Amino acid sequence: MIAKVNGHGAVYPSLRGRCVVVTGGGSGIGAALTEGFARQGAHVAFIDVAEDASRALDQSLSGLDPAPSYYHCNLTDLAELKAVMARIESELGSVDVLVNNAANDDRHKIGDVTPDYWDNRIAVNLRHQFFASQAVIEGMREKGHGVIVNLGSIAWHMGLSDLSVYETAKAGVEGMTRAMARELGGDGIRVVCIVPGNVKTPRQANWYTPDQEAEIVAQQALKFRIEPSDIAAVAMFLASDDARACTGHEYIVDAGWR
């Protein structure tokens, strides 16, 4: 459910009718992104490898007009990613907004990391963002506009333990964002990065007890749990024409935790 302030959520007319792709859009933050953009009247394609959750979301939002479309894809398979992105463009038109959300924050000890694990975690958390962006750039250039929204993480800013490879990848997302924004700005393409704090999702419930969640809230300036809809709200603003001067920077949404 999308967060509302005083009963009203922001509406961005510039998002209506635009083609929006959300990676990892079947659950958690991704599901809020998928729903949020769809409720703006955008043509949303969401990509995910988790079939059951994605099919359930697809069904729950089927009454929207236009309803979002689900595309199964293993983002670590670059050939499959390229094929799916081409299919989306053939069916929905060239992409106006790409939201690189997919990630995996499984915990790991430095001593347990193997070269294969390293390569897989970088592929899951960083590499696909680059190549998904590469796939949509030409269409954006032809239109003279486009927005790429990358999802980073507060984890590496805080130096949290048991996340060394994940944090390395997420630090890379911010560097990639700045590099792409500089290179693509002349084509009218904006590239931004959202840095979520600790967001209340079913996945995060695997890592934190209620007492640990309370400790996080106590350390935040704002005393509530961040919801996926809070991240979606910022993403929709940044993707809209209202944010036309925003590019090359990170936008932290952590309720003042860091």
C-alpha cells in the first residue's frame, strides 16, 4: 500500500503513460515500486526471478489500468536480461524510467567468501544495474529524455558487519550513478541513487528480532519503521519531471538513522 500524507499521495502527471521497468519488482521494496508507478498511470514492467510472489502481485494489481506486466528473468544471466529488456521494449515501447532495485543482502563472513560467491554477489547486487541501464540508454537517447534510478544501501555508509561483499557492491552503485549521470546528461538522461535505511519488509524480518527493530528505531531521528512505500514515494518523485534538475547524487531515506 502506498503511503499517504493527510489522506493524499502525490500525483505526478508526467509519469502517466510512461514506460517504467522495475527490477526485483515482485516483493518488498520492489512491489511497492511496481504498485506506486502503476497507480501513477505508467506502463510498468516488473522483472523478478521469484515466480510465486511475482504472480501473486501481478494478480493483485490486475484491476489497474494499465495493469503492470510481469517478466520472469534471472538478472545474473546477462543474455537473458538482454532478451527480456528487448521484449519489454517491443511490447511496451522504449523505456522512459528504469528502476534498478533487485538485490540480495544475505549475511556472510569475510573468511567464508569464495571467488564464486564473490562473483555471484557482485552480479546480483551491482553488475545487472549496469547492463540493464546499458540496454535502455539508446532508446532514451532517441527520445531525448530518460531516468535511471539505482538502489543503493545505507549499510556500507554505516559499516555494518557480515555484509562485506554486499556493501562493496552497493558502494559501487553510487560510483556508477555519478559516472553515468555525467556521461549521459548531455542526452537528457538523469541518473540518481536512492539509499534506503532499514526498511520493514518480510525479508528483513529474517534478520531482526522485534527488540532489534526497536533499537534501530531508537537510533533514528524519526521514531517509526521505514516502509517500502516510503522508498517508492521518493523514487516516483525522482522519476518525474518535477525532479528535472536532480541527477548524479544519492538521496538517503533512513529516517535519520546514520
